[in-house]
Amino acid sequence: MALPNAVVKRLLAEHGGGLRVSGSAVTKAVEAAEDYIARLARAAQASADGDKRKTIMDGDIDKARASLG
């Protein structure tokens, strides 16, 4: 499942000072965001597994974000 290009483009424009965003930049940003989310999910899963849970909780996401930087 891919992140919607329109959402990523809107976020880039909003947080990029209102600059226009090229199609190729949106594609690269989608790839980067999906990569980060995949790494975040793996780190959160490891945290949940360590606590012997089958559910990723918000604390797992917090720990994963801290570990990823």
C-alpha cells in the first residue's frame, strides 16, 4: 500500500514554505516516508515482542521514534 501522492505533496508544500513541489520530488518523498514508516514499524514490533505483546502500543511507537532518531 502506498501513501497517497496528494497528501504527501500537500504536506511538503505546507512545511516547505509554500513552495511548489515537482512530481519527482513527491515520488522521492513518498519513498522516503514509506521507508521510515517500515523501519518505525519494525522497531515498534520489536518493542512489543520484547514485552510479549501482540499489539503495538503508542509507547512502542515512542520508543521506536527515539531509537530511529
